[in-house]
Amino acid sequence: MMNRGLLLVLSGPSGAGKGTVCEAYKCRHENIWTSVSMTTRAPRKGEVEGESYYFVTVEEFERKIANDEFLEYAQVYGNYYGTPRAQVEEKIAQGRDVILEIDIQGALNVQENTSEGIFIFILPPSMNELKKRIIGRGSETPESLLTRFQSAYNEINYVSKYNYAITNHTVEQAAHDLACIVRAEKCRVTRVSNEILSLKEEDLNELID
């Protein structure tokens, strides 16, 4: 039997580089699928249905909430955003690993809705480095920079809710650390139970002969 895939849930403060780390990891590993979120907001220029998001009406989204079709969802600035449950569970059942790159609120909701998740927090090397990365984007005012810093300090307090923490000194190193976590998780006794059972069921007499 094929072992189930892993559900990898990545979070971290803005500027820590979780999106870049995810992309670097995916470039080196084929058996990975990134979950596509669903939203009720209108598509923006260049966004593609089924790749950027699944775009649905408020009525359809709320019907899916009532039917428990989301691993997690939230309402942000008047629009719903959520992670559809069915596709994630389908890919995992097929033996593919799934990455959810979501905020802390979403990750905590996933923890409540599934026992399978592996929760990984991406940390910046330091708050000074985080500041440099955010300023380097060139899109922050002094006020918004302060808001992001306050948010980052608050978010780091949630790291104890996660299974692993990766400090993103460099993207290459962080992606390698993520790969090591995945490899270790795939070697858990509970995940290789099929192979263990197969060994135990081999005919001892036949082996002796």
C-alpha cells in the first residue's frame, strides 16, 4: 500500500521569507502540491482561476462552510478566504505531500480540524534582518513598518504551537532544513508500518529454505 503524503503547514511573520522557502523547496522536490485557497473577492489582473485562487460567490462559500468543506477559513476585510478540504485530503491519500502556506490563525484552525498536520514556523535570523527585508521591498511607510514589527513580535509568541522552527538565514539552508524535516517525518514508525507488517508476514520457513 502507498503511504499517505504529509500535510506541511508553514507560517511565520511577514518578511521571514516563508513563500521564498516554499518555492525553493518545491523546485527541488517533485512529490509536492501547493494547496490553492478559495476566496469571495474579485480576481485581480493576472490572477488565474484554479492557480491563484478559486473564486466563488459569498453564497457558495457560506454553503461550503455549512457543509464543513474547509480545513480552515477566515474573513478578511469583508472577503472570505479558506483552504478546501477535499483536494488536500485527495492528494495526501494519493501519497503526495501538500504544503499550506498560511497565517497563524489559519494554522491554528487546521490544528483543530485534522490530526495529520506537521506545523513549521519560519523565523527571521533577527529582528534587524527582518527590518532590512521589509524595507527592501520598498512598499512600507514608517507607520506600516511599525505595524508589521508589532505584528511580528506578537506572532513569534505562537512558535510553541508548532512542531518545528526553521531560522531562515539563507533560502538554500532553510529549504534544506525543510527537506530534513520531511525526510524525518517519512521515517516515523507509524508511517512505515506497511513495510514493517510486510516483513513480519513473510513466511519464515520459506526464508530458511
